[in-house]
Amino acid sequence: MAIARVEPLTTARALRGPFDYLLPERLGEVGVGSLLRVPFGPRRLLGVVVDVAERSELPPERLAEPIEAIEAGVSPELVRLGIWVAREYCSTPARGLELVLPPGTVASGRALAAKRELRAEITPAGGAALDGAVRLGSRQQAVLAALDAAGGEVSAPRLGVDRAALRRLEARGLVSLREAVVRRRPEMPEVGAAPRRVALNPAQREAVTEIVAGLDGAPGELLLHGVTGSGKTEVYLAAAEAALRRGRGVIALVPEIALTPQTLTRFRERLGDEVALLHSRLGPGERRDEWRRLRSGAARVAVGPRSAVFAPIAGLGLIVIDEEHEASYKQEGDPRYDAREVARARASDAGAVLLAGTATPRPESWHGLRRLELPQRADGHPLPSVEVLDMREQAGGAGPLHPRSREALAALVADGGKAIVLLNRRGWSPFMDCRSCGRSFGCPRCDVSLVVHSHELRCHHCEHREEVPAACPDCGSVSLARHGAGTERAASLVSELVDPLPVFRLDSDTAAGPGGHAEILARFGRAPSGVLLGTQMVAKGHDFPEVGLGIVLDADATLRFPDFRAEERTFALVAQLAGRAGRGGDGRVLVQTLAPDAHAIRHAARHDAQGFLAGELDRRRALRYPPFAHLVRVELAAAEAREAHAAAELIRSLLAPRLPESTDLLGPAPRFRLRERHRRQLLLKATERGPAVAAVRATVDEAARELRSRNVAISVDPDPS
Ligand code: ADP
Ligand code: ZN
Ligand code: ZN
């Protein structure tokens, strides 16, 4: 008797699988990772086999049989990974498994079919017919002539005749027909000059040697710390080639597809069809076909954003995490996984090398991973000099631009060249109030200020929008003041300064338009001179040698966030923007700030990651933050503040007795109201991650029913940012 233990793909927390099913012969080969359709009470559900056993605790007459096997499914390694994610991130097995299954399976409840088409080719008899051996109608004549001219197979839709007509020609022996599987190929954005093949410099060679030693011997976790422009991508490519030569597969994670077209292009150009692209903006067919190519082994390199960490690659040798400091590696819905942590777990399970690369490492990686250093830019140019401009001296309506920034920008008009200006805040002004009565303008659904855009007031946390009022709704005064500057206002000021040079604004408002992000970057790239101005998007990924000037406005904006990663983010943002300037020669960077002495800003101005990280690690140690403790955040959200609070107290009381002595349990603390939901949070600081997550998991399972009946949503974030 064979028993399949099946985890049904339903997100109800109350269901505790796996459930046993009897495996009949008719299903063929079924193993761990197979997808089955199973009867489940009155329903039929998709399920994944997570184990196969000889016997069940239930008597055979109580065991149901699966209805059908859906398709090959996934490897046992991926099943382990999906279950691991579900456990580590306090989610359900179904949500964890969904991540590793063929794309679209769970949503559609079936396997998406491969695309097929009919193809025709002319036969020798057909050729003879064209030469007059057989009488032909004029349509038939035309089809045969087209096939003859093509000199090979032509897809039926392109011939402009229906299938029946082709079948008649086939019956007469004039054409041969076959059904072929069509591969849907994703379009690759083409950005940047065609890369030449470069000889690695000594630092790059040393890094590759270390990685290859890991492939051949003891795999480990490596941090490639290379300053901006030091040629990290060349190291990834050489390492990937080495893995492929050893018959091993590769996953290369990039922070976000839109921000990394150059990396993508370079992987494709170097490794060709071995590369499959996996990301959510592909069409369902393309995504499915790329996924299949990986599972079949036709492609052995997966490139994509965080979800590509689940790529179905057997014999994995290397996982690359490019720009490992990027926040986009964190998933913001259930399960709230961190792809960097998943990559570590997967690499360790598969015996693969983990390679995280960046110019601005996270404290966790600096502390925990073995370092490989690329201390210099690959093109031999020095890093640009950085001046910190103290904006406290500029009080009194001087506007958002320091005189030195104004001069440097104005000089572009006469001297040519390009500049990048970073202001990490979109809109015209971050807020507005009434000069007469002091009324402010907030979102009716969230406890935040509305942001002034050129035509309306908008909430940046929900979809709420309203017209900019002509007068104060409270006192009728028309004296409404807009405070501070966002990218819209900065772009308008800079346009005046550099007129007639073009200013390209890049933020999520402009990137949402036609062509989006890549098109704006491409236009900036083509312009002989001009300014690229925008949010953090302008500081990422691209490589424009003509950019000589970089300016950061309000560099301490990110420091004011109440978040233990504020320092690390500020450092990364300023250092990354500085890294965009001077790639083709001398560069100059101006950093405007109200906090010129802040640790993050001082060190970023010196391109000094090591100094920043040493101080930041001391601070983290003293405050018991990662990597010296593990954090778990639990958030409760409800329509009424008191319900959210009561639920948080309930969770606290259930959780506290389950926690190890050394764990701090903080809260409930309020978080700002969001989309009409009042929120409270609990924060755990634990010495060890495992027991803390287990305690939260048990608590959430115990309270799930109660919370649902009270209409309170709970979310657990074991790697909060
Ligand atoms: P990073 O990812 O470290 O910022 P890139 O990999 O984008 O840097 O490389 C920056 C530039 O240096 C690219 O134009 C790349 O072609 C070039 N480059 C990389 N390695 C070398 C090398 N060994 N010799 C010459 N140029 C190189
Ligand atoms: Zn007023
Ligand atoms: Zn809102």
C-alpha cells in the first residue's frame, strides 16, 4: 500500500495538514513534489505531495484516493524550501508551497498548457506541382509559392489560409504538416552599450578564485564588497560560467527588474539561452515557458527579482544576490519572506555558494559573511570627491537648493555634461497648511499628511486623492502654504536653472507612464547633456559615463524615519548616488543636509563603508538589534483602535509564557492608522531566532479563530525592516 501525504492548497489557517490519501496504480508515478487533485470533504482541491509512506494511522477504508495527478510538479528540494518558508515566516503550508509551484498553478487550479501551432512545409511533390505537374487553384498556387520561397517551415497562421485548406494540400501530398510547441520568449529590455569582454583585473581574479574554491570544495557565504563601478557584474558572470562548466545551476537575484536591465542584458549576452528570466511582469505564457525550461534543464541560469530564489533548478551551484542591501528583497505580503534569508537556506541545503554583492553592505552581511574586496573602480578612475553642504546655514526662504548646487547646475549650460539629482520624496510639497488658522490636510483614511502634487492632494499610503482647495475649508482663508519640496518642485526649479537643457524626472509617478522607467533612463542616456532628477530610482544600477555631477537634496530625510535601519539606508542612498558620478572621468558630488555630522552622511561622503559599518555595528550591539538579536514584529489591525489594542494584549498574554527568558517583548505600541485600519504592534527581540518564531507560530495558530471572529487581522514579520 502506498500513501501520499498531501498538503491541500488552501490558505485557511484552521486546516492542519498534511492529509493521507491512498495512491492507486492508475495515477502512475507519484512522489514528493507531485501535484494532485484530491477530494476534500465536499470539495476538490489541488494538493502537493509532501511525503510518501507505507502506512497511515487511519484504516485503509477511511482513506480517499486522489482524483488525478496534475503534472510532474516540483523537486523534493523545492517542497522542503516551500515548507521552510511557511514555518519560518509563520504562514500556511499552502502559501509557502505556492511560491515553489509552476507559476499560475494555484490561481488557475490546473497546469497551463504549452502553446502549440501548426507548421507547414512544401514537399517535393508540392514543388513539382508548382512547376505545372498538377493543376492547382490560385489560392493553392499562392500557398505553395509562399512555402517554396520560405524554404522551410512556416507557421500556419502566417500563411493566411485556414487549417482545412492546408489539410487538403497535405492529403494530396503537396505539403507536410506538424504540430509544434512554441516557446514564448520574453522580450529583454536592451540598455547600455554592448558589453565588451574584458580581462579581469587582479582583485576580480582573486574574488573569482575564492568563489571557484567554494564550488569545488566547501561552499560558503561570501560578501563581494566592491565600490560602485568596481566590476562586480564581471565577477558574477565569471562565477556563473565556472558553475555551469561544473554542471551546476545558477540563480542570480536582482533587486527589481525595472532597475536592473543592464545586469540582465549582460547575463543574456554572456550566457545566451542558458539564461531564463523569471518575473511577474512577464505574460503568463512566457513565465510558464521560462519556468519549464529551468525545470527540464534546458536553461540552467535563472535571473530575476526575489521570487527567482524559488527557481526550479536541480544541482544548484551558486546563488548571486546583486545589490544585496536593497529593501526590495523583502516581500511585503504573506509570507513576508526575505529572499536573502531564503537564499541562505537554499544554498546551504543544496551545497551551493552564496555570493552577495554590493558597494554598501548591510551590517548583517558585513558581520556574518566572508568578505571579498574590490577596492577600486574597474575603469581606473577615482571615486568622485564629495562635499557636504550644511543647509542649516541656509534658513529663511533660500529654497531647496544650496547656492553651490545652483552654481554647479548652472555651469552645465555652458560646459555641457550631465548631472543626477536625488530627492527621495515625490510630489510638489510634502504637506500644506492654512496660514490663518493652522489647519493641516490629512488623509481621511490614514493618519498621514496629504502630499501636494501639481493638480491634487494625494495620500502616499492609499489611493485617496482630492482637489487642492482654493480656500481653507475651516476659516475660508485663501492663504494656504505649501511646505518643503518634492521631485516635482525640484524639477521645476532645476529646469529654470539649466534652461535650455532637458530635465528628466524619474519617480514612481513618471515611471508609471508609457515606456516607464527604462524609457526615461534611455532618453537621459541619449541626450548630449541634461539632468536626471528623481527619487531613489536615480541612484540605482545604471552606468552613464558622462555623468560628472551628482547632487543629493535633503540627504537626512531618510534618517528621520523611526526605524532602526534609517542609518543604513541613508548611508546606502548617499554612497550609491555618489557612485553614479564620475564613471568616465572626474566626478563631483554635493550632499545637502540638515545633519552634516550624522555618522551615515559623514562616512558616505568619504566612500567609507568600513568606517560606517564599524560604528553602526557598535550601535546595533548596544541597542540589541540585528545581527546581535533577531526581531519579530507582530501587527494587529482592526476597524476600531480599542479592538486592535485588545487583540494585541491578547496576543501578548498568550505569547509571553511561551518565550525563552532572554527574549524582550515590547508593546503593544500604536502604529499610524492605515486604510481605515487602526494598528498595534508587538516587537520581539530574541537571542535565538528559532524558539522565538516557534512561540509566535504557536500563538498565532491558537488565536487564529478568535481573531477572525473579532475581525482583527494579524500579520507576522520575522525579519522586519
Ligand atoms: P559594479 O556592478 O561593481 O558597479 P560594473 O560591473 O557595472 O560595476 O562595472 C562597471 C564598468 O566597468 C562596466 O562598464 C564594466 O564593463 C567595466 N569593467 C568591469 N570589469 C572591468 C575590467 N576588468 N576591465 C575594464 N573594465 C571593466
Ligand atoms: Zn484656515
Ligand atoms: Zn490614505
